[in-house]
Amino acid sequence: MKTIMTKTLLYTFMVIVLLSCSPEDGKDGMDGNANVMYSDWISIPVSEWNELGPSLTIAEISAPELTEDIIDQTTVMLYMQSFGSTKVLPLATPQISILFAFSIETISIQISLSSGSISETTTGIDPEYYQYRYLLIPGGIQSDTLQSGKPDTNDYHAVCDYYDIPN
């Protein structure tokens, strides 16, 4: 009788435990773009570029999402779009290098030429030809992404497709 009672209690306990679990109690999957933040495409008028020398200029864009907490735990990516092509920054060619740095609520973009003058280069160029967009990817998402082999961060469209970001 004692054995029957023990087995009954054990089975009852197992049934209660199994019924109390639900699919929502399982491990969460990747959030996709739930935590990824991104800007619209941003044009910087020629008048907002500050020449620091004949072949060096710098401009800043506002990034209000860049708080101290975000900076400490996030991958900041910057893309430049010009003449139908989108490139990840920093970018270096024999003629030009484009770097960026970030601080709280600001992203600075620096352009330097290997020869010539920035003012000669930017005079008459419509700022709409050069646009910038930043992406803020939380640390956990980026590391999971790199381990799975997706996306190639040099491929802007692959990044947008992966995080479901409108192009």
C-alpha cells in the first residue's frame, strides 16, 4: 500500500511538472533586429565640413542613441553611400581615406586626401551624393552573428537583409 501511494504521488508530481512547462519557458532564440538601431541616410552639407588642413576635413553627425551604456556594449558600424555604391567605413584607397570615431551622441567622420586640397574636391559637389548611415549592433547579437558566419559586414545589403533593416 505504501508503494502504491509513493508511486501515485511520484506520478502526480511528474504530471504537474510536465503540465506546468510551456514552450515559452524554453531558451530564447536570436532577436533579429529587435535591438539593432540604425539611422536614416544622413547628408552632410559642404558647409558643415571643417577643414583641419589642406587635405584633411572633419564633420560630425548626431547619434542620440549613442549613450555611454550603448557605447560600452555595442558594435558601431558606419556606411557611406555615393553614386549608387555603399561602402563600409573606414575606407582607404591610394587617393583617399575616410575614418570615423564616435563618442556619446556623436559620430565624427574624417576625410583625408593623399594629395590635393579638400576645398578643391568638395567645391561644387552636391552633398546628396554622399550619405552616411550608422548601425548600432548590441554585443551579444554581433558575436552570435560572427560565429554563425552571417552576415559579411562589408556587404551592406547582406547586413540589412540579416537584421531586416530597410535599405
